[in-house]
Amino acid sequence: MALTLEQALKRYSGAQTYRSGDSEQLNRVIIDLMRAGRKTATCAAPEEFEDDPESYPEVGRIDIALDWNGDPALATRTLSLETISYAQMDESRIAAQGEFEDLEHWRKGYRAYYQRQGFFDPDMVFIYERFEVVEDFSAGEPA
């Protein structure tokens, strides 16, 4: 039986929830990369947390990654946070994000994503987060 969101939040007291991507397909790709251990980092614009400041990542906190339907998919622990601008992003940070071939692919992907969100700026700043999966709720056991 799948874990409910309420059960996941009870298991990880203080956890926030997040849903990656802006489409069901992108969400599925990201969750699959995380499950496979190929995605261990991500970037988010600080503006994404303005409506819910408590959802801002915190080093050491375990949060719940949701699938597109809002069901718990993974529990992830934030390992580190770094502020970096779009222009400062480099190849060394790309591989850990999993879904990008190289820096140019990352730039195109993030430009398109934030243009769809309505606030891309080539001078924008990101929170670069490294994380680890601590539980895959589809597997039924903590990692």
C-alpha cells in the first residue's frame, strides 16, 4: 500500500513538500533521475519561495518530493545550499543535476523553464541545492 502524504509528513516531521518541473512529463523525468541516483542537485529561483518562505530549503532538513498527482514519491535531505547566478553556473555543477548534457543545454533548459514561469532574467540568481534521497516511497523502505 502506498504511503499517503499525511503519513509521509508524519514520518518526517518538519518536512516541506515540493513538486519538480512544470509538466507531468518533466516531473516524471526528474523523479526517475533522482530514484536512479543520477540527479543529486537542483536549482531554484528565490522567487519560487516568496509565497511560502518556509518551503525554502534548509541544510539537513528532509523534504518530500511529490509526483505530478501530489502523492509522495521521495524523501530528500538537503546537503548544501549555494547562491549562484545564471552567468556563474559552470560545468562542475551540471552533471549532478542529471538531466543536462552540458552547460549550454542547462542554459537553454533553464531559460525556457523560467520564461514559461514568466520571470527569466539573464542576471537572475539561483539557489543551487545538493541533496540525497533518504527514502523512495515506491520501494517501501528507507534508503
